[in-house]
Amino acid sequence: MKKFSKDTEEKLIKEAESLSGLLRNLHQGQFQIREQTLRVLNIFFVIAFVVICILSHTFSLDIHNTILLSGGLTLTLLVLFALFKIQKLQFNQGAGFIIVLSCLFFYVLAIVAKGSDPLFYLPSLLVLISIMINPRWSLIFNLGLIGLATYTLFVSSIDEKQSARMLIDFVTVLLIMQVVMRERGFLGEKTAMILDSLSELSSRLSVNLVEITKERNDALLRDFQTGLLTPNSMRKELGLYMEKNPSEDLVLCSLRILQLDEFLIINNSKFDDYILDNLVKKIGNLFRPELTARTSKGEFVGVLNNITGEQFTEASIQKIFTNFQASFDIKNESLLSIQRVGIAFWPDDGNNVDELISNSNMALLKAIELDTINPVYFHHQMSTDLQKTVKLASEIEEAILDNQFELFFQPIVFRNPHQFSKVEALLRWNHPQLGLLGPNLFIPLATNNGSIIKLTNWVFEQSIEKLKILQSENSAEFRVSINFPPECLNYCVSNPEYIHYFKSFGNDIQGIVLEITEGALLYVTPEILKVIHELKEIGFQLALDDFGIGYSSLSQLNQLPFDYLKIDKSLIDNIESSSKSLLICKFITQLAHEFDCEVISEGVETTQQLSLLDDVGMDFIQGYVYSRPIQFDALRNFVIDPKLIK
């Protein structure tokens, strides 16, 4: 839920303190009034009692008239006391005298009539006359209600009898306050001061209430971190825009910025506000701000800005996103904006706003699946493909329980001498209907639906089982490398017990190498750094995977305890034709050795590449030049027959 702004919070705190102080003053004033009034009342009750006794005896009044006379004298004396002795009023046009004379007149009339009950109507008439003479007295009545509520709170801890007596006394004071002018006198000045303060406070609170209401509405309409629209409000705004401009062509884009999932651990990175502000400015130039929403941590959807009909070409859109993909300069660190983009056109790719947004998201999912930085455009076949994808994703956890997954292994060969005792475990899915599926078809799905942790645990446990078999059949000390995705690192941060899960395997984990992709280490937070060191301390060896594709800097090798550095295949592919690529491989190898890291080249396919890598001092080779990924039984034969090693 959205928090109020700091200024509004401070205003509310000040107003609350003011209200609290006023209520305390009101409470203290009420008790002071009550104590003084009670003393006066005692005197007047004695006087009234004496007068009543004399009059009753002189005129031989019956009990009914005696009671009426008692009530009339008491209330009259109270009014006279309030008006003349305490208030010292200067009556305007005889208003106060009218009240007093009215009281006396109706009581005398009641006594003469013998049978009418003036107590039934006199208080109401008195209040009515008071309000007619001075409408502001209605404020005094309202104050009385506030004071009564406050009073009952303060006396709630007192025993019932005392509480009842105090409540009766206080109501008596309120009756007096109904018939006094507020402008002058002891009671009037104190009441006026409190009323003026409460009135001012009420006005300020009313203004703040308007601000709070606006902020709460904004919270429903805008993302509080970026200020962009929420998905629901963007959907509404886009629908209204399309209704008003039915003939206008629009380009709707769904955009994912990969760093916001991997570089930022949102709400944890000390740079997150800086990065988001930077990103929102870039997105504001790319999309129309009034038609742009943040849909998740690193995903946005919006209508392309400043693009006219003649610019509705894939080439022009490609240029826009090529320009958008630029470096972020974050505190002297340069971060490449890695993006995935899905695009749908209005009105060609949807009959309404919901369909258009859905199709744009489908195109984005396809871009993620293809792992391309180029925009992917929606086409109707995607709907069918999406249904298959959703079905496949829903089957992953069941497939884990049914052991439909299988590990394939690719040897990692030590160059001098030519032998191997390391393999990488690569996951495949033996799907009952679709056959053998590669990881590119289901790993993104497992990442998106949260089953990647369970899948990684399955790979880890199976690797330990296969490793035990290899070591029991051979004298060599084998190691098995497995992929350890960014989601597992983050899971270790949020769930420390995950480390204990690995610890439960004891010394068996010493034969496991965790491969952490370079993309997972865009910025190493203290929490991530701690997890990596803990994994190292409990017995794992660590490898930095996919190194060389541009995510991180070499300086990270100084603070991260990696045992191996794996050069990405994209760099190896060019060493035969590019001397620069070969020079980069040589530089990386030499630098890694300075940090006591051994270097593995993955994706080596030709003997010429193999020879060039030998010259630069590469430690290990992995690729088709030695072996494709093979099943476990084939791996056991591979170990037995060293002639298979080229």
C-alpha cells in the first residue's frame, strides 16, 4: 500500500499533537469548571432549600407545587449566577434578560396553572431561544458533546457510583454552557479559545484530508516508485484514448529490462532509486508518459512516443530501441541496458485494449524465449504457441516428481596432459508427448513460474548420485558442474535455511562445482557476496559462467572466491577470424591466473580453435571438439576408454 508523502505525514503528526493538546486542555478546563461550579451549586442549593422551606410553609403548598418551585428556583438561580456572577455579561439588546425573564415567566405560569409540567419543555425552549439570539451558541452545544465524549473516556477507570456522580455534575455544567454568551467572562473566554483552536484545527485537517484523499487516489493510479501508471489505470486511460481517437494508429510495446531482475534486488540495492529515476527518464522519452505503466519489477508497457503513420516500419522501430539500449552510468559504473521487447499494433493486432495488451505481452514472452534484443512483433500463431507454453509450464513440477528429467554430461578436458575428471551436468526433459526437450524450452518457464528452485535441487541431488558412481568405478577424483541460477542466489538471501539444505549433504558437496552466470553478478550486494562466500566455505567449488558477454567487470574477481572462469562461446567463435578476440581470450586467461582461477573455454568446436587456445595457455576445454552432451551410461564408457579423448 502506498505511503503518504513525508510532508503530509509531518502535517498529520503536528495536527494530531495539536488535537491531543487541545483535548487535554479541554479536559483540564472541564474539571476546573466542574470543581468551581460544584462549590457554587452547593451554596445555591442551600439557599434554594431555605427559600423553598419558607415559601412552602407560608403559602401551604402541596408536594407537587413544592417540587416545581424547587426546580424553578434552582434553575433560575443557576442562570442568574452564570449570567451575572461568573460571566459579568454586557447584554446585547437585552438578550440575556429575555432568557432569564422567559425562564421565570414559564415557571410562574406552571405554578399558577397547577398541573402543567414545565420541566417537560423548558430546557428545549431555553436552548432554542439561545440559538435564535446568538447562532454561535450552537458551537458551544457541539463542544459540549465533544467534551462529554472526552470526559467519559477519562472517567472509564473510576467505579460506577463515582463515575455516575461525576457525569451528572458534568451534564449540569453543560446546561450552564448552553445559556451563556461565549464572547466574555471566565467560561466564555476559555470556551472561545478552545473553540477557535478547534475551528482552526478543523480547517487544517480538512485541507489535509483533501491532500490525503488525492494521494490515496494516486496510489491506486500510479506506481509509487516510478510515478508511472499502474496496469489497471493505464488500461483505462488507453481505452479512453482509443475511443476518442479511433482512426489513430498506435504501437504498443511491452518492455523488460533484465537488470532490474538481476542487477537490482528491488528495495535492497542502495542504488535502486537512482537507477529507477534514470530509467524512468529514458522510458519517458521512449513512451507517452500518460499511456505508460510499470507492470512488474523490470517490465513496462506503453505506447511509443512521437511516431507517425509513415514511421510504422520495423526498421524505424528497430532504430528506436537500438538507441534506447544504451549504458547507464551508475556511480561511475557503466551498466548495459539489456532489454526484451514485444510489439503489437493498433488496430491490426487487437479488437480492444485488453486484447492489444495481451498480444503485446505474448510478443514479449517470445522475445524472452528467443533471447534476442531485437523487437519481436505479435502474430496470431503466438496465441497457439502461448497455450502450449502455458500447458508445458504447468507440467514442470509434476515432471520433477515423475522423474521425467534426465541429466546429460559434457566432458571438460584438461589440456596438459590431455585427460579429464570434470563434467558439466546439462538438463533435458523426456516429455511423454513432445519427446526430448532442451533447456531453452523449459528453463525460462521454470524461472517465471517459480519452480526453478525445485528443478535446481533435483539436478543437485542427481549429480551427487552420479558423482558417487563415477568415483566408485574410477580412481580419479571427479567433479560435476551444475548451473546455479540467480534465483537460487536470491533465495539463499531471503531463506537462509537453503544453505542448511546443502550442508545436510556433508562432504558429498565437495565434488560439486556451482556455475554462477556473469549476468547474476551485475552488482554484488553485501547479501549476495555473503551467500557466495558461505557456499564456498561449506565445500562447493565455484565457477563464473558465461564470462565475456559484457555484464560485469574483471575487478569482481578480486572480491569473489571463484575457482574457475568459463569464457563464453560467443567469444570463442571468433578467435579464428579475429585477432582481437584471441587477444581478449589471452588477456582474460592471464588475469584469471593472477587471481588463482583456472580458465575453461566452452563451445570449442574445431581443432584450429583448440590449437589457438593451447597457445594462449587455456587450462580446460569443453565443447563438441571432444564430445557432445551424452547420457550417463555413455559417459561411463567415455571414462573407461581414454582413446575417445582427442
